[in-house]
Amino acid sequence: MAGHGYTKLDPAVERWNAMRENAYKHFRFTSRTAWQSFAGLILFPGAIYWLSSNQDTKWSWSGKLKNESLARISPPAESSD
Amino acid sequence: MIQLLLIIPIIGSLLILPIQENSIKNENKMKTIALSTSLINLLISILLWVAFDTSTSEYQFIYEFNKLSFCHFNVGIDGISLYYVLLTTFITPIAILSNYKNIYKNIKYFLISFLILETLQIAVFVVLDLFLFYIFFESVLPVLFIIIVVYGSGENRIRSALLFFLYTLAGSLFMLLAILHIYSNVGSTDFQLISLSEISLQSQKILWLAFFLAFAVKTPLWPLTGWLYRAHADSPLAGSILLAGTILKFATYGYLRVLINFLPDASNYFGPLVQTIAIVTLIYSSLATIIQQDTKSLIAYSSIAHMSVVILGIFSNTIQGIEGAILLSLAHGFVSPALFICVGGVIYERTGTRIIQYIRGLVTYMPVFTILFFIFTLCNTGIPLSLNFLGEQLSLIGIWEKSPIISALGATGIVLSACYSVYLYNRISYGVYSPHLKPYIDITRQEFNLLIALLIPTIVLGILPNVILYSIHLPVSTLLYY
């Protein structure tokens, strides 16, 4: 239901918001929008996926002592001979 | 006792049905019945909470319905579903009260819709059968569709309602296929039987993807967020409150009950994918929130950002992460409705607009409102002493255990949420009073009581989270380690 209050509408504000609301209807692929689409849909999510799959369960901070590796699987101890 | 929670709203709607909508006295009678019904339900859920045994992770208050040969189902609650049921019964009277005085046509069907919605929402959280979970998960769609189309505002409300309906339905079809596959393999869709059965990793992966698609639409996660801000913006205030307060929690509950519980190996396998989607959702929705011009759309987009932090916590595979996710989803269920009441109720009722450019300097004539709006804005940002802070921190601590860099990226959401929250608050509260508006009265006693009712649990539980954590610790531990 519409609000019952009073607002003095500004035609410029209405036009601006109508433009923002309907911007998607005028979308077309140009070199700029193509690059933005590629970056937003593929590049950035791809980078995050690469980061998350690389770093997943790799580190563990719990109960670590001084000079102890943060790696979840500790490297084997060096032999003493 | 749980059956009372399901039946009482239906009884309330049957009591309202024969009343004619031909006088103010009858309208008040209908509203009183609806409100009383929802408050009785709240009281029963509080009694359930008091009687709940926190020393076990088993389902409690189990009720078996087998009186009809063709219809047989079990309902029960554990520590996880208890708080979602409490949230539903708490938010429903708030939703009814928020539109108590500003629905003028078809009040009867408005109130009946919300009472039926209450039953359907509670059913989602209490059924112990996967197929029934799917049925009630979907059953809220037609009711909400009607609420948005008939009682919503805006020229595009039909489009918004259709988007909401079709997005969720399309995603849920895959969930139905997955449920049928589980039934053909396990022989039952009972939760306890499914959790005891062994599903191969290969099957788990495919089932996981099917369920995840349905829940990702409901959460919503990128790139399936297109329906939420439209549904919120064009919905009536009570509809927005229910959408933000409880409907989005269906997905959270689904992730915990279905994906983590029944498909744990696949949940672990797809962890990086979920982290990616959650981080991308968080950053993209937060950036989209900053540029919004409609206050309701801004709050709706901020909901998306918060839910993505909840997802990070759920899939962190740690107790603190999952407990944080539950706390954050509950906190979001209090704060988001409060913000919708502020922008979609208080401001919209007085000014008739939600466009930020028209609204400025509200502190001049509405100082009490700006104080409350400020507190809820801070809670939305996740300030200490609020439940949002605890939920967010525990979720990020949980995902830190799995992947510190993802946790660090998730923490950027805190900064971005501060950006859009402070922008919205500052922009509409301070500065020279807008020449587009005339002076308005400050918030009424009813609006004040509604907001305080939402503020108290946010702050009290933010200081004393163990009230919730004691009950959910055992079921969450069982979820992870059993």
C-alpha cells in the first residue's frame, strides 16, 4: 500500500531514479561493459576460487607454539645426522 | 505441544473467516483475533523453550500424526530448530502489528494469509521428514505471492512477485529431484533414517549441488540475488518483515539440516566453491548496497551481505562457525525487520517515499526515531554488545580455522557494511531539513514499542549469548562429529 504522507516531488530526482531503475533495459555489450562483465563474472570469482581452493585447510593457528609452523600438516622433522 | 503451534494459527484464521468486513468494529475484531492468536503461539513457543532439555541433542516434543492412513508425519524440535521456531512466533505478531493500521482493503484475507504463513513457516522448522520439508519450503510461495501482488506497493510489484516465485520454484525443482533420488536409495525420507544411511561420495556430490541450488536461491547467493531486493521493495511492510525475519532462515536451516547433516563429505568437498560464492556475494552485494537510492532496497541488499557471512560460518566445519552462523541468522531476524519498520513503516508512512534523495534532516522533527534508527544501524554493522557482533565474529573465527584468507576477505564485509549503514543513517538523519518534506510527528507509541521489542532481544542476547549457545551446542557438536 502506498504511504500516506506528503513529499514534494522533484522531476529531476524522479527522472534520475527512473534512469537508474531502467538502466538494465538499455544494457548492451561494448568494449567497456564486456571487460566489466568478464572481470565481474569470471576473473574476480575465478581468482577467489583459486585462492580458496589453494588455501583451504592449509593453515592451522590453534595451539601453536613459538617457532612452530602454522601449516596444518607440519613438515617432517629434520634428521639429526 | 508442537502440534498446537501448527494448529492455533489455523484456528485463528477459521475464526476470522466468517466475520464480515463491513464495519470498523468487525475489522478491529479480526485484528484482535489475529494478534491474539499469534501471541498465544509465542507464549506456547516460550513454554517449549523453558521445558526444553539442553542436555541432549535428540529431537524433543516429538509428535506422531498417524490418524489418517494416507497421511503420516512426525514433528519435533532440537536445539537448532527451537530458536528458529521462537524467531517465527516472535516475528509474526510484530509483522501483524506493523501493518495494523494501514491496511484498508481486504483486511480479512491479509490477516488470514499471515496466520497461514505462520503455520507453514513453523512447519518447515519442525517436520522430521525431507519431503514434508520440501512441501512446506515451497508452500510459502503462493501465499507470499498473493501478499506482494494484492497488498504491495509499486508499479512493478507483479513482476517482483513473479521473480520471487519463479526463482525459488525453479531452484527447488532440483531439490525435489534430489529428494526422490534419496527416497529411491534409502527407502525413506525420514531425517533420522537418512542420517543413518551411507551415501557414496559420488552421489553426495550430485545431491549436494541440487540442494545447494535451491538453498542458494533462498539465501540468496550470487548470482541468484535478483529477486530479493525487488520482493522487499514492493512488498507491504509486514511481508518485508517476514521475508527478512524468517523466510531467509529457511535456507540457513536447510544448509544445516540437509547439507551438513546428510551430505557431509560433499559439503567438505565443495567448501572452496561455497567460500567463493559467499565472498563474491558479500562484496558484490555490499557494493550494490552503497549505491542504492531506495531505502528498502538498501536494507534488502544488506540482508544478502549478512546471509553470506552466515554461509561462511555454516561451511566452516567448526562448532564456533556454525554456532556463530545460527546467532547471526537470529540477530539478522531481529535487526532487519526493525530497519524495515524504520524505513518502510515510520518514514514511508509519513513521507510516502523511500527515495533517499528526498529524505534529510529527520533529527530535526523526529529525534527519538533517529536514536532508535541509529542503534539498529549500529547493530546491523555488527557493533559489540549486539547479537550481530557475536554471530559475525564467531562465523569469521570459524572460517579462519579453515581458510584465514577467506576469513580476511569476509571481514571486509564489516567495513563495507559500516559504509552503507553510516551513509544511510547520516544521509537521512542529519543536515538541513529536506525542502521536499513537511514537518512530521515523531514515532508513535505503537511504533516505539515495536522497535523496542526488537531491540531488547538483540542487546540482551548480545550480552548473554549463552542463553542460545547452551541449547545449540550439543546439537551442533552432534551435527559435526556424529
